[in-house]
Amino acid sequence: MNKKNKFKTPILIIAWKRPKQTQELINKVKLINPENLYIACDGPRKDNEEDNTKVRDTREIILKSFKKVTSKKYLFSNNNQGCKIGVTNAINWFFENESEGIILEDDCIPHLDFFSFCQEMLEKYRNDERIWSITGHNQQNNLQRGSGTYYFSKYPRSWGWATWKRCWVKYDRDINDWPNIKSKGVLKNKLVSRRELRFWEKILDKIYYYNSPNTWDYQWSLSAFLNSGLTIVPNRNLIQNVGFDEDATHTLLGEADTLIEIDIENCNSIFPTKHPDYFVINKKADDLVDILEYSGGNKFSKIYIFKKIKNFKLRFFKLLENFVNLK
């Protein structure tokens, strides 16, 4: 990417109370010289002085960081909306103004190739209603899936992604039609196993009937399932999630997908693009995602056990590092 040229595709940054991570993301975004930028920041929780301080620090970083950007808009909430409402409102606002764009939450640090990859895919598949989104988040541990630069998945992923307004307008945060969808067995034709169906019915029941968990992305996955929308996944991981800390809403220390290997900037580029030979879901890749993220939490699964062992090692070495630093 020529850093002297303006990056044309609109970008939405969604932040809250993580000034350090927000600064790291901003440093990366500034490298591409964005032309059109949207930044949303949720408010502090009521009577929480720590939130007040961290949100204030985050907003100060945001406001001083993009003075050279041609077009920038801010959406700052006075009150805390939470993940479900706050993220949804931010993306609604984005697509009230744009027809397509890239979305990055404050803990998702992209490889520079991520931006050009999303821009190219947004343009190529702009009018192809089979494609629902583009992600930078690859969980295949450097396994090549298919013959192309990217492959197709049935699962949207929100650790650095892009989509079009044509898809987002079909999103329903409150999944109001869920009882009807469930009673008609619509997902039986979308999911490959009873285990997977049970997982999704259980989580969507909780969201519909109990408003739990306080999130927005399972609903986005449902909209993709219902519309047979596919997600484009690069054959290299282009996103590092740095949000596994005490300020995380849904991600906690030690629970990262440790099968993911983060690619550094100096390794071989994902370009030039080679398109897949076949327009089909890569089932092996999706099976792995299901094991890591969704219905595959089987304690007898080899991958599950491997993941837990690696998480234990990460926590052990983190504790050891802290101990040494105290000496």
C-alpha cells in the first residue's frame, strides 16, 4: 500500500475504556492515511470513577489523533449502553452514512494487509448477495484452506471485519422472529449436526428470552445463516486481539484462541490475490471454528484438550514473568 495515497474505504472504530489498546489501533490506522473515518465511544457505567477516567483518557487520545483526516465523525455516548446496544448503534450510525466499510473494535489490531484485502473484497463482491462479510480473523493455525488467497465460511467473525449496508439492513439486534424461526426448524438446513443446532438454539433462546449474553454478534451470525450469506476468510491471520485483560467485556485473560498464530508485518504478504477455484464453504475450516468457538466444547475433544493445555502454559509463563519482574 502506498502510504502517501489516501485510503478511500470508510472505517469505523468502536472504542470504550481501553486507552492503551485504542492508541495501538489508532497507530496502525494512521499508517494507511485514511480519508473517511468514523469513531464511536460508549460512555462510562453509572457511578464508576474508574470508567470515567478510562473513557475520558480514551476520548482524549481519539480527539487528538486524526487531525489530518479529511472526513471524520464522532459518536460519543454520555451513558453506558453496553455491548449489545452500543456496538449496534455505532454500526447503524456508520451505515446511515455509508454503503460499505471496515469495522474495528478497540482491541483488534490489524496487519496492514487487512485494509487492502477488505477494500479489494468489498469492491469485487459489492453486488454479489452470496457474500455477507469479510473478516481478517483466521483460526486455522496457518493451514492453507483451498487453493486461493482466501476461502468461504458460513460463520461471520467480528475481530476486524467489513460488510455492506445491503447486509446490515437485514440485521435484527433483538431477533424478534426467533420463536417462529425455531418452531419451523429453519436452522436445521443451515447447520450440519444436532450438536451445532442445539448450541445455536440454546444461545439464541438466551438472547431472546433473557437478553443474555449482552452482545450483538450471535444475532449477526443468525442473519447470515438465514440469508445463506458467506464470509470471506483470508488464508493468513490478519488480526491480533489484544483485549484479553481485566477491561474485557466477553474475553478474559487466558481464553484467547491460542491456535491462532499472529503474522508480523515483515512476513510474506497476502498479495497478489488468488481467487478460490470453487465458490463453496470450506467445511474442514468451519469444523475447526465450530470446535474452537461454538458447539465443540467437548472435554474429550483432542483440540479442546490441546487448547486448554496451551492456555495453562500461557498463564503459567505470565505468572512466572511477573514473579521475575518483582525480583
